[in-house]
Amino acid sequence: MAGPLEGFRIIDLTNVVSGPLGTMMLADQGAEVIKIEHPAGGDFTRAMANRRGGFSASFLNNNRSKKSVALNLKDPRGVAAVLKLAATADAFVQNFRPGVVDRMGLGQAAVRAANPSIVYCSISGFGDKGPYADKPVYDPLVQALSGLTSIQGGSDDARPRLVRTIIPDKLTGYTSAQAITAALLKRERTGEGQHVKVSMLDSVIDFLWHSDMGSQTFVGGEFAQEKAASFIDLIYETTDGHITVAVNTDKQWKSLTAALERPEWLEDPRFLTPALRHENIDDRLTLTQEVLATDSSAHWLERLEAHDVPCAPVLTRSAMIDHPQIRATGIVVELDHPQAGKVRQARPAATFSVSEPDLSHGAPVLGADTDALLASAGFTADEIAALRADGVAGTKEEDAA
């Protein structure tokens, strides 16, 4: 069964995670994504650790369902080949530092000259304007500049802390995929392409504003965020592990007091209303922890669930895979890769009732589709052979382990 984006062709000049994740989402949903890589090694993540069959886990998990064309873009003939492929495409995605892709001859103007209606997407770290536009960027820098590390630390005065997963990179991938799809929808209706710009910094700030920037929302009424934050999180120790419990409404608060057999909390003046419970959050969470520390995780989860209190076990990565809820949703799948063998991955989070994507095509060998796709763009066999002979086009070969 074809995915909902079947028939769309995407040229992918992205590397590492932010761009490749976004284009993989489009590929998983049925688009033909052509990943352009340098013949000498390709995407940097191909060389990362944790490898099998010549493939790193990182590359496999961000480049599924794509095709690979190996071209040397430092050679004008490699650039010309990309422009020929772009002439057949619906969208073009790149995540070079601002200005670099223009100097290569593959900026928005050059690509649009080859294909006036194309959707061109530029992914950057800090955006293409301002004092940080030309700076090198990695995920921790964006976490720091966006305020995310302060939020993770718990208050403005506490030690800032990184989120221990690359939120900016991955969030930018999701943002770019949605934006490209929206631009393609506009083009389908009007025939007009456009330039889509997505930065890691903008993506994270937008993401944070929906839940973490209330203190800065009312102009003239700003306040220090630490006044509204607790230093205690919602992870509770039990006698044999950890669980999480979260209550918000009056009904849930009453249910919690019943599950923990603490009816006196209902009369405590600190907890009479949602506002008071929030104001006295540290006291409330400390008392809850003291009770939960007296018995096992299984005991408390059973009691909390019986009283309809929102709760869940705290799982490790390996335990998560085997949890009954994870198995029931089918989010984790096992797929056969011709070189890497059987791999475990997450299927796309969104599912479709009539256009479920085919995930059988794993991440490609470097340059595996070079000949076929150059031929589809109008190159003759002799022209392709000449490009290969001169090192402009790569060879189909196994990525070195």
C-alpha cells in the first residue's frame, strides 16, 4: 500500500539528524527521497559508532526509505547533476550553514531557475539573520540559547541542565517535515513554489512557548520563572524502583488521597484548591513521596489505577520495548535490512487508514541509486560512465565497517 505522499520527489542535501529525520518522515509517508551524498564517505553519521553490516544505528534510524546518489558537489558537473535531478523534483531540502549552499551553486535562486515551482527548504541552526547566523551549531548550543537548559534546571537561579536527548535537532526535523508538506499542499492548489526556512533555534522557542513561557506572556506583567517552578519532579521512589504520578483536577486529588489512604490531606489548608496545591507544590509532592516510598511500584500502581489516578511505571529503554502498552500500539517494529540484518526501529508515529506506508526499504548503501536516478534525469550511459571515471559520481559499494 502506498503512503500518502506517493508521487512526490524530494531532493535531500541534508546531513546528521535535523534534516535527515525530516526527510525520512516524508520518505516513510511515501515520497521518493533522493539523498545526495559525497562519494567519499557520505553523510557523517554513516561513520558513527554502534555499527553492523557497514551501517551505524544513527544512519539507519534517520535515513530509512530513501535512495542514495553519490555526487561530488565540489565539481561543477556534480552540481549540474543535482540541478538536473532538481528539475524533476517537487521539493529540495538542505541544511548547510547559511551562505554555503549559495557558494556551491545550489542556493534557492539556482535551484528555482532549474525548477520554478519547486518547494525549497533551508534548515539552519540559528537562522539566516543576526549575529549568530554564521556560527557553527550543535544541539547543546541551541538548548542553551533558547532557555531550554534553564527550564530543565528547574529555575532561573538553579544550575542549567541539558536535556539528555537532542531535542532541537529532532524537533527541527519534525517542524521541517510539516512545513514542507504544507508548502507542497499550497503548490498543489496554486502551482506556486516557495522558500521554507526552518531554524533549530526558532523551532525550540516555538516549542517552549506553549507550556514553559507563561511568565513572559503578558507584556508588562513578566515575572521570574523560578517563582512558578518546583525543584521536585514527578518521579517518585518506591521500595523497588520508580513510578510517576500526576494529578491536576479536584477529582484526581481526591482520588489520590483515597489511593494513598490520606483523607486528612483534603482538610489541609495548603491543599484546598488547585491554586493552593500549586502554590504549595513542594509540600504536596514531598508528602506524596513519603507515602510512595513505603511499598513497591506494583503495589502503588495497582492502587492508583483502581482509583483512576494518572500514573505509570518509569521504564528503562530495554524495558520500554517489552511493555504491554508499547507492544499493543505496534510503535516498535522489527525490519530486515539487507546489510545490517534485522533491525528494531520505531514506525512513524502517525498512522493512516487507507495509505499506510511501506517501511521495507531500509537506509541505502552509499550511492546505491546513482546510475538509475541519473539516467532518469536524462544522463546517457556514456555520460554516467564519464562522471564515474572522473570521480564526480560515486560507485555502488558497501559502506566500510
